[in-house]
Amino acid sequence: QVQLVESGGGLVQAGGSLRLSCVASGSTLSINDMGWSRQAPGKQRELVATITTGGRRNYLDSVKGRFTASRDNAKNAVYLQMNSLKPEDTAVYYCNAWAYPARQYWGQGTQVTVSS
């Protein structure tokens, strides 16, 4: 089992920045990719960013150029630097981990609210 704990959400004005952090514990040696997803009220959850153990990143089109995912394998941590935030980025953000054998884990979520 893997446990994920996020931190760093909050309220920010449009154009501002936030940095989310997530630390994994438990069976961390089984973790492969990590990333972030989000769910806005009334919408489906969407995958925002993923990062492999080797640092290869993929992003949702709407956040490319504004969000940057990073990872510290030694600390079992993943981060999401969010710049130029927009009101449409408002959502609960979840840390994700994909682990062997074919398991996916989520954190409890952290609220990000961007005011216009």
C-alpha cells in the first residue's frame, strides 16, 4: 500500500502562483509514475500532469507552459508549480501514484481556488 499526502493548496488571485507538494509513504519502492489530477465542481476528474521516475513529463494541454511537475525520488515526493493561474484552474487537486503491480493511488486532495 502507498499513502499520499498533499499540501500547498489555497486561495490565490488570477495570475498568481501556488506550489503543491505530495509525499508518499508505505510501499514506495513499488511506485513508478507520479502525477497530479484535478476535479472541479460538476466536472469529471482530469489528469493534469505525470512524471516518470526518470523525469519525463506529460501535461494536460490547458496547463502547458504554466504548470511544471517535478519529483524528488529520494524524498518520495512530487511537486506541481502552478503559475499564471486562471479561475478555470479552480479544483480539488489530487496527487497520484502508479505502482507495481498495476495499482493506482490517490491522496485526499487539496483545494485550489483562483479568484478573478
